[in-house]
Amino acid sequence: MQSQNPMLADFIKLANSAAGTFAGMTREAREGARERMKEALGGLDFVSREEFDAVKDLAARAREDIDRLEAHIKVLEAKISDGK
């Protein structure tokens, strides 16, 4: 008496092969998607944190200079209007 049906054994082998193929396809699809994302993001111009902080500090100093100059202009305008 046979302990296993040959047809069932063939079906199990086929199912195992299909599962292995599917797992391989999934891995390849994941790696392909990862590569496409790297390529897409690689073309973008990102700045480093240090560059961002440097520009932020530069903008803050420029804003302080503008505020100081605006105050100075108001003083000069007041002097001009008092002189008339």
C-alpha cells in the first residue's frame, strides 16, 4: 500500500515551486520599486541640515538689518518733517 498518492505529491511539488517563484517575484518587485524610488529621488535637489540652518541664520540677520534700517528711516523722516 502506498502511503502517498503520486498525484498529490506532484501537486505539492507544484505548489511549493509556485510559492518559491512567487516569493522570488515579490523580492524582485520590491527591489525594482526601491531602485525606481532611488532614481526618482536622486534627481531632486535636497539641502543638508547644515545648509538649511546657515540660510535660516542668514535670513534672520537680514531681517534684523531690515528692522534696524526701517527704524533709522523713520528717525530721518521725522527729522525731515520737523524741519519743514
